[in-house]
Amino acid sequence: GDTDIGYDISKLCVKSECTIEELPKYLFHYFERVPTEDELNHLIGCTAVSYYYWTVWATYMILKGYKYDNYLEKYTNVLNRFYNSYIEKNKEEVWS
């Protein structure tokens, strides 16, 4: 929830449409130091979850009759990038 810094920062990342490469900058400003791999990885996972929620929202809006196809495509593409990055960084933990 909102007490998890990964969730808090991921909301900012989603709103500003930052890339995976820009995430360390967000964490640097929060911690005032270079983030650890675990901290960065946590933010990648939280941002993937945030984009998932936005994908669900866009789907809901389409079902309600709104023209949100462009949002659904955009959020799905970004979600996949963050998800794939998270899985790649954690493949040993995820698959063992």
C-alpha cells in the first residue's frame, strides 16, 4: 500500500511515464544515494503492478463504451517491458 516506498515512487513513475532506465534517478532523489540492486528491483516490480492496474482500468473503460484503446495498448506495452525486466532480474528466484 501507500506505506511501501516502491508503491509510492511507482505512482510517480507511471504518471511521468518514466522508462526502466530512468528509475534509478527516482530512487536517487528519494534515498539521496545510488539505489541498491534490491531497491531498484523492488521499484521495477512495483511499477509493473501499477501499470497492470492501469491496464485493468483501461479495459474497464473500454467495456463501459469509452474509446480508451490507445491507453490499453500503451499501458500493456509498458507493463510488458517492466514485467519482463523484473522476471529477467529475478529468473533464478522466480523459477526455483
